[in-house]
Amino acid sequence: MGRRIYRDIEIDGVIYPNVNAVAKAKGVKPDTVRVALRKGTAHRIGVGTGGVEPMSVRIHGRVFADAKAAAKHCGITVGGIYEAIRCGREDRVGLPLFQTSANAKPFTIGTLTFPSMRAASLALGFERGEYISKVLKQKSVRGQQRILKAAMEYAERKSP
């Protein structure tokens, strides 16, 4: 069986007489053109994007051209988008990471209110989620001052 002969190839509204003409116009090799025509990706010839065709992504009901655009919009990494899709949790993309338990009580410090002590600890920058709880149990003055300082800095960052 011989090589396929491609004639009158239309790409982006321009009709080329053969594969060699397309290759010359787009700055690629004729074999690249043949492969793209076989795969149905002729619109990507010569634009510098190889690999598979980007997949559209739907996050919170909005459709993005690809995962990179969705990641940029949501403020997370492309890997985070793919992981959410893999786990079937596209609805959680871009939402806060901490979850409160059913027993959690709102925690207020100054003008700030958090859903729980753990959420407050994480939001204020303490690595361990139980820091505020431990400080209040031990009645540590130094720890309470540290929490108050962190809360004031947090409120300052959040205010316009």
C-alpha cells in the first residue's frame, strides 16, 4: 500500500495544493503535516503546540478552554485542577481547604470571626491547627499575645 496523497488541503480558510505547500507555508516538515492531517489536528500545524488536543474543563458551571485557563482563574495549579477532576470534586476547586466538624463552635477574636478554633489557627498562620486551643487550655499569656498579634496582622491584610 502506498503513501496517501493529500490534495487541496484547507487550513484556516486557506487552500494549499499539497502537503509540501503547507509545510513550506507553516515552516514544518511534510511528515508533520501528514501526521496532523491523519489525527485531525490540522488547525494546530505550525503554531508550536504539540501533543494531545487540550481538553475543555468545567468548574462551577463555567467552561474553560483548558486546565491552564481554569487554574489561572481559580488561583490554583494545573495539577490541582486535574486532581479535582480525577477525584470527581470539581465543585471544591477554589474553596477553602479547612472543613469544620459538626461540633465546631465559631471562634471570635476582636472583629474577626472564624468557623472554629482550628480554622482560626490555620488562617492566622499557625502550622498546627490546634495551636489556639492549646494556648487557651494552658492559659499561656505569651501564647495569647502571639495569637492577638497574628489576628491584628490578619485583619490589617484583609482590610481594604
